[in-house]
Amino acid sequence: MRDRIDKLNGHYILGGFGRVGRQVAREFAADGVLFVVVDQDPQKVEECLEKGYLALLGEASEDATLEEAGIRRARGLVAAVNSDADNVFVVLSARKINPSLHIVARASSDESAAKLEIAGADRTLSPYAVGGRRLASLATQPLIVDFLDIVTRGEKGIEFRLEEFSVPKGSPLANHTIGELQIGEKTGAMVLAIRSSEGTFDTTPSAQDTIRPGDTLIVLGTRGQVTRLEALMRGEEPVDKDA
């Protein structure tokens, strides 16, 4: 187990394997995301191993456990321990070791969410609020919910997916317009929105809009189209989209 974890790079650490953690693990596994579960309950760790998940026994708030989970090489961490107070310690420990880590934390109240953000969480989420919004949407806009499930999870045999791409400094896409890059023509993918480094969204990007360093592109496309866009972002010429 340690050998397999030591070989990971750009993975996610999931702190806690309760009701929320189990669902996060299912989503990660379904999407092919590399992750390591950390939990202090031996039975939960055993359950992870039976499901084929990488898992460690220990406290997710302890530096030694996080180091063992490869936090310095990790891309992100999900703090999903049942206690908000424990999640604060998980976030504090993770942020101290890896300042660039993307941290998402479970919160049961707005007050807890504020404390988690102060501790270093990039995003906080209440399962109760999310569940309530989804129930309301299923009641009033069920087809929209079905469509979003399809494009975000690729369900029901539909290939199209929503993906996000960060544009770092030095990227071949930076400081060029969408029209100049010919993203649609070369890849077949569609840029639905652009999030600037300041956090604002352009939900109607046109061929004249310039992509800046630090922007994030929200893209709709098939797996092949997304692969071609990845090649374009590396400065490579994508293969013919009809090939």
C-alpha cells in the first residue's frame, strides 16, 4: 500500500470515510481520479481496501499521516470528517504542509464554513444545502438536472462532458483570442464560459475574447475533443478532429 501511494502524483486525499466521504470516493472512482482515503476507523479502512481504494489508517489532521498520504505531491484534499471542529484541524494541517493544495471541506453550518475558510479551505460545502437545492431542482426543473448529470458524468451513454482547463503563465493559449486559437475548428470542443483570475465569469465568450494567464476555461466536448484541446494547450497541433 505504501509503495503504491509513494508512486502517486497529482492525486487527492480524502479525509474521512463516513456518509459524505463514501459518496466522494464513489465519484472519484467513477471518474478515474487517483485518491487516498485516510480514516481512523480500522473497519472503514478495511471497507476501502475491499472496494479497491487506496487507504491509510490514521488521523487526517496529523502531519505524519498526511505526509504518508503524499500530501506534498497531492493536487487536492477533501476534508469530510463528521465533525466540523475536526475538519478545521485537517484543513490547518494540510495548508501548513502544502500551501498550494486545493482544499474542499464539508461544513454543517455557515458559521463552520467561515471558520474552515479562515483555516485555509478554498471551498466549503454543506451536504444539507446541496441536497436541498437538488431536491428543489428535481421538483421544478427535472430535465435540466438530468442534462447536467449527463454532461458532468457522461451518463446514459452520452459522450459529452463538461471539463475545466486552467491557463497557466506561459501557456500557448495565453494572450490570444478564441478566434486566433481556432479552438472549435481544431478540437471540436466548445468554450462555454471563461472564469478570470479575479473570479468573474464570462458566460458568453466570443471569438474576439482574449484568454489571459490565470483564466479557467469551461469546455463542453467528447473525450476525443477534450484530448485534442489538451494537446493544443501544450502547444501541439491537434490531429484532425474528423480523423
